[in-house]
Amino acid sequence: MAKMDMARTISRIKEEYTDTYDTMTWLTPESAQTASRIRENLITKIFEHQGKGPEWRFAQTKLLTQGISPGCDFCGNGDWSCLFINGICNARCFYCPSTQNQKGLPMTSSLEFKTPGDYVDYVRRFGIRAVSFSGGEPLMTFERVVQYLKALRAKITDPLYIWMYTNGLLVTEEKLKILADNGLDEIRFDISADHYRLDALKKAKGIIPCVTVEIPAIPEDLKNTRQVIKQLYDEGVNYLNLHQLRCTPYNLPRLIKRGYTFVHGPKATVLETELTALELMRYTLEQNIALPINYCSFAFRHQFQRAGALTRNALLVKSLYQDITATGHIRTMGITGEKPAILAIHHQLLSQPKDTDLWHLAKTGDQLFFSASLWPCIDFSGVTLTVAYTATSLKASVSFRHSFKEIPLNRKKKVVIEKYPAHSGIRLEGERIQEFARRFIPQAGSPADTVGDYPADDLFAEIKEFERMNSGLAPYF
């Protein structure tokens, strides 16, 4: 990460944590170097076991061994919706990000769904291929879970992968059978919420097709977690997902009390939890325990879950002459120049067997917008290329702050997608145009450059965040 980006991130974090920043233990430059060496050493040891399947996925932000849950794959590919079925919980985990004391309505992406039918229509309209029920604790409103599960299975004929998160405290064999009978594919237990007891998990084996354990990698629990991993494998658990702890205004006092070291980034995260996750992966491989483990880093969640939501929105509001980047932003490219030159390019495009909606000629005749798929058909000699980026947000109603499009879900319910400028535009001429193409526009047989970071003085440094993911785990600083 460039020094300028680091300084900007630290400044933003200081603003966010104005009242508590100085009470938090932050990485120093020296401790960051030490932590980076420890992390690299752990990763090296993990990859010494190549025959046991360690691999990177999703721009090297997700490390896993021996496989990954289908649900996690859908998440990384942007095809997943998490429905927070309620906002209440019967556990009191120190790391919980919010109060969890309001039952509320089922919601996702800030949208509330009063009826199962409305949510089904949302899933169908946005092309979602996987759904999870979360909370709170879903089993505290069991009937509600079953209603939404039944509706999804009854009304969506396309393949849909569905799972549920639970702390397991309210699990019964009867409830599990009802969930299985209505098509639940996977259940994920946070066993750290129940002192790593496996009673509920054992009930689920043989009833729910896929049983996963999903827990934060808690540094103080390393010894207990090592011991329980072999038990999980022996019990036939399909996957173990390890999460990185991050700070919220609600859990921060308890994280500070535990003496954790905090890392700067898009959000403040806990250093020790990442190192704990990697240590557990190393331990499992060295002990020949064939339990698939997936480290769900905040670097993954922040980028790929957001990109998935942005992409789903963009598909419903962009023009055909615009593109969607890997980060989910809408890219608009236009060339300007002398009117005869632009009209000549326009005529050349008309002579091609191409959909005419893939470009748009301005009424003035001196500007033409075009899709990246037309790049090989355009002569860029003597023209200026402008590239701009738009982001989207999904809302229940119109805010009138930005341009928007209403998306009907059914006769009674609609949602709103707003578009707002993410970057006003970069202007390129001559060789810079082809350099932009080499970095960001995949051509047939020649993929775009995949370098994830540029020096701060690089012309393209300011737009890379709208074009591609930052590769690898988050830097320590």
C-alpha cells in the first residue's frame, strides 16, 4: 500500500474513533514488521502441505484448505443474500457487532421484508442464487424462518442454496427435521457461543445435508480450538470457517479490555485473530486432520461482499454501453474529438455486426460513449478518452440526492437503486489510452494486468480501486 494511502486510512480511522483512538493499542511500524514476518512464516508452513489442498481464492484474500462450502463460493462470486431474520439473540458473545435486542422485521441490504413473498420476489429480481438466514439468533423466531424457507422453496424453481447460522442453544431434533424437510441445505454453528460444546452439532449430523462450524478465531481460545478441531472431524463436520474479528462501536470496549492489538484498514481489525486463524490452519495440516478450513478475512468480506451487492445493482441500472468492473462499479468510457473523426468512428461501428446499444453518440456529434467490448473496433488516434465511475446503493425509498431507478418486485413492493459519482473521470490521450487498456481492459487471449497496487504518483493509482480488488491479506500498519 502506498504511503499516501496509509496516511489517508490512518487519518480516517482517527476520525472514526475520535474518543477512543488513543486508548486502543495500535500496531507500531516495528510491531507491524514483526507481525508481517510471523504471518508470512505461518503461510509458508501452510503451503508446505501442498498435498492437503491449501490454496488462495478471490484475489488471494481467502485462504483455505481441502475445499470450501458451496455457500462460501456463492458469497465470493456475489450471488448471495444474507437475510437477517431477526435482531435478537440469547447469547452474549463479547465480539458481537451490535446489541441484538430488537426483534424487528427480516431485512437485507437495509431493506425490510414484511412478507416471505416480497423477499422471494427480491431474490428472483436480483438473480440471487444463495440465501442465508442470520440474526440475531434465527431459532428465536423459528416459525418465521420456516415461513421464509418454505416460500423460497415453493416459488423459486432455479437452483437455490440455503443455509442458516445458529449458536445452537435452541436446537432440537424436531426443529432440525422441519428445516431439513423444507429444504435447508446447510447449518452453521457458532460453537464459541456455547463454550465449544458440540451437543447441538451432533444432533444435526444425519439430518441437515451439510454441517459447518463458523467461529471467530479467538486468540484466548487457541488451546481449546485446537482440541476441538479433531472432534469436529471425527463427528463428520463438513467445513470449519474462521472469521477475523473487527471493531464496531458496540464491541470495541470489550475488545480493548482484552488487550488486543488493532490494525488500520477500511475498518479496524484485530491482529491476533488473523494470526490465530493461520495458526489453526497450520496445526490442522501438520496433525493430518482432513477438515476443510476457510479463513474468512476482512480483506475478503470488505471487497467481495460489497462488490457482489454493487454488481447486482449495476446490472439493473447500467446502459449497454457501460461496463461493470470487478469491484462492481459502473464504468463509463467516452471519446471526444473533432466531429468528423468521431462520426467516422461511428460509421465504422455501424458497419460492424454489433448491437447499436453498445455505443451512444452525443447529439453534438463530437463525443461517443462505448462498451469495452468494442475496444478493438475503435481508432483512438487524435481523440481523448474519458473514463468515469459510478457506484450504486439499494434503498427502500427515494432519497432525491442522486439519480435513481425504481425496481418493482411485485405489484405492491418496489425498491430503489440510486447512482452516484464515485470518480468524476480521468482523461487520457495517445499512449496513455493503450496503457489503460493493457491494465484494465481484457482483450481476447490477453487478460488485463492483474497488479493490485501502484505507486502513489502513478497516473492510474487513483482509479485502481474502482477497477480491481486489492490482492492478498490486508497490509499491517
